[in-house]
Amino acid sequence: MTRTRVKICGITRVEDGFACASYGVDAIGLVFYPPSPRHLGLSKAQHIADQLPPFISVVGLFMDPNEKQVYDVINNVRIDILQFHGNEPAGFCEMFSKPYYKAFAMNGNQKINFRRAEREYISSMAFLLDSYSKGKSGGTGEVFDWLRIPDKLEKPIILAGGLTPENVRSGIEKSCPYAVDCSSGVESSPGIKDHSKIREFVENVTYAVSTE
């Protein structure tokens, strides 16, 4: 059984990044989408990324940005991976010489053709599956139907959308993801992480049993 990786998204404070690292989180997410309450300016994002200890990845989250917005971030902030949450075509995602993965909103009214998506986004490291909320880049606290995730996709799956310390075991058992991504489920308020919830989340991921 492969270990399920953990990403905590929407980090806005250095101390929350340190808490993630101390509890064994694999990656943190920094949000560069201005409408989000977790959006960061360049200087603050740079400060958080620079203060992190080794062996924790920094993911930059974007939603339908232009080229300049992405380049401004990657030229000023230590970003390891890009996460595209909007309608960005594959050619746009590939142009920044950074590993990336593509997020898909699991809108209950829309069926995603994942086979076609795997062909289009062949260079994507993984697919992140999140709950749908119009105009929002995650962090809504809403859960989608995990049974809608198709079996035997070629891309690794990152499960997101409404995950909490209380439900993450069930999500892993039902969907067998490569990784899980949590934001609002470990917060006391938008952008402010609850360190005890981060610890509990990681512990419950560690002891979850994936059903192959």
C-alpha cells in the first residue's frame, strides 16, 4: 500500500507553514487568485516560502491568470509546482518550465471526459478533483460525490473539496487517491490554520486504509 501524500492549501502565515512541516505535510499551497480570501501578495508569499524547512514543496495556485501574473510569481517566489484551477489550456500550463497539475471542478451537472483530459493534459503531473463552486478556486468546504471518480485513470489523483479530519479516511478508502488536499477543513477562519486540526488531519490520513 502506497502512502497517501498530504497538501495543505491556502497558507497565509509563516507559523502555519512551520506547523505543516512539523506534522509531516508534503506540500503547502499558496493562492495567487485575488478574489480568494487566502490570496497572497508577492512579498508575503516570498517570505513564507523562504522560511520553510527543507523537503516540503511549495505549490502556486492560479485560476485563469495571464502570462504576466504567473511569471511575476515564479520570478519572485520559490514555487516548485503550479496548480491551474480554471480553464487554462494545456499549452498555457506548459509554457512556464515548471511542473504543473490541472484541477477539475466536479460539477454535478457536467460530466468530465477524463480520457480526453488525459490526452490533452498529457504533461500534467496529476489531476486534482475539487468541489464545484462558481468563481472559487477551492476552500469552499463542500464535498462532491467521491463515487464519481472514474477507475483506473492514468494520471495520479489528488482528492480535494471539503476534506476534514473527520472525513478524510472515508475519502481515501473510497477513492484511493495519490494525495489529499485540504484548506478550509483545517482552519479556524479563512486563511488561518488550526494547528491541532492539521495534526489530526495528517494522523487520519496516515491511518486510513486504501481499498485497491
